[in-house]
Amino acid sequence: MSLRPTSFPIAEGTGIFVGVLAWDLLSEGRLDLVKALAIAVPCTLVWYALRHWKQQKSRHSQH
């Protein structure tokens, strides 16, 4: 079984961004795009790193 390279989680990052915007809108009554980006970008990078690490770990355990 071959594993394909880890793809960047654009859908997950967009979901985090929209979730933060929705939370701000519902809790504070306003949209803060900079805050949403400041949260979504690092979270997406961490998600990508974890997914890549898990794939590498799986690849090494198969050998």
C-alpha cells in the first residue's frame, strides 16, 4: 500500500476561520477578520504538521 503525500488542509483551515468568525459574531456581535486569521493560520499549520507526522509514523511502521 503506498501512501500519497500529505495534502495541505485547506478545508480544515477554512472551517477554523469561519468558526472563529461565527463565534465572534454570535458572542460579540462583530466580525474580527484579523483575529480569525491569527487563530486559523497557526491552527491549520499545526493540523498539517500532525497529519504529516502521523503519515510518516505510519509509513515507518509498515517497513
